[in-house]
Amino acid sequence: MNTGFVGLGKMGFNMVEHLLEDGWDVAVYDISPEAVEALSRQGAEPADSLERLADILQHPRIVWMMVPAGKPVDDVLQALVPFLDPGDVVVDGGNSRFTDTQRRARSLTEKGVIFLDAGTSGGLEGARHGASIMVGGDPEGFAVIEPLLQDLCVPDGYGHMGPSGSGHYVKMVHNGIEYGMMQAIGEGFDLLETSGFELDHEQVASVWAHGSVIRGWLMDLAAQAFSRDGKLGYLSGEIADSGEGRWTVETALEQQVSIPVIAASLFRRYRSRSEDNFSDKVVAALRHEFGGHGFTPEP
């Protein structure tokens, strides 16, 4: 066994379940003993510390991290790396900022540890049944994890983007595009809601999801959300953001690239926190459908 997962939240847990189902031997660690225990009942090897995780794994180790961006990533690396050997591979599969990834890669390279960044898309469904993953970093490290990617991803759903940081950079831009697409869907349904035709939003979304130019997974999810409640009365229109949209806009400013649609969709999220309307409800519902993101219940 040479594969371990650190971070068993919604995405990490589903990814491990996917690998176990495909016959992989996986060791797991999380600050939640309950998550570790739940996966151990499905065949994963439990570890009660990062040191124990490293002891379980054979060299060259692959340690895949699915932890929140920022300080948690640095904290895990600081605790984990002393137990690794040169040639081991650490993968950050979360939504880290690409500049942080480049800094971490330089630090780990000095210690002989290969650090890869993997932008992971597909939501909870993708994590469980086949994701899309964009990898940056050392090509030799990519070759080490490619068998893992082949089982984690849908066919043709992964690739080596380039040097360290490029995987997270591509995922950042992906999320910016996602912001704009969801905003357009939300605004469209807002226009339908005010049409006076008493339209069935689930039916509209279902028709659009089959054969139309704007068909796709987000439209499937819209139909799914409307099947629960055609007026989305179970949530408010307050839309959170994970930071990727902000980083996309900041990067565009630094690179002097015009991205008005993505920027406007980000600012709309800020506005949603002080003014509620139907388009915001649709975007909040879509985020919940694909990623299990929390929402503010309707008062």
C-alpha cells in the first residue's frame, strides 16, 4: 500500500469510497475519528496520526490532501513532511491559491519531496463516480499518480497542465467560468419567474437539459433543485463564495485581462447578501446541488 488520503470531508470521503470500490488499498487520516472509522469499515486502513499514516505507506508514498485552502494546508504539510522520504509525492487536491502552491512546491523540492497541485472538479457526484482533475507540477510525479487519476476520473477527464501552480491556476479560472455560467442561469430563471406565464421551472430546465444549446450538468442540477420546490422556498438568495472567484478577478487585474462577466457574477454574490431575489436563489441552489455547499434557509 502506497496511497493515503488526508482530509475526509465531503469530497475526500467520496474519493476514498470511489478508490476502495475500484480495488485500491488506501490509508486514511482525518481530524475526525468518525470519518476515519466510517471508511475503515469499508476497507480503508485507518491512521490516528500523520506519522502513523506515513508508517503504513510504502515508498514511494502518495499522500493526497483534501483539506481547506490556506493555513490548514500549511499546517498539514508542516506536520507530515518530517515523516516522508525523498521521492515521495504529496498532492494538494483542494482549491489552494496557485501562488501558495508555487511557494509550497519550492519548499518541498528542497526536501526532495514532490509536490503536485490537483484542481478537482465534478462536485460530490464526480468525487464518488468520476471527477475532472487538472494537475500541475513535476512530470515524473505526475507519472507516479497517473494510475490513481485513471480510476478517480472520467475518461479523458485528467491532464498534466504544466509546472507547479498550473493545476490550481486552471481550476481557479474554471471556477470563475462556473460563476458566470451559474449567474446567467439564475438571471434567466428570474426573467421566467416574472413573466406572468406561471411557468413550471422544473419542466423548463428539463427541456433545456435535453438537446438545447445550453444543455449541461448545471441545467440538470437546476431541474433537480426545482423538483424539490419550484419556487426554491427552502433557501434564501444569499450566495457564499469560496475565494476562487475573487482570486480569478484579482489575477485578471494583475494580468490586465478583461473578464467583465466573471467579475459581475462575483459582485452579484456580494450584493446577494443584502438583497434577496429569485436569480440568487437559483445560484445558491445550484451550489448546493453540485457541491453540497451550505445555504441560508428561508426565514
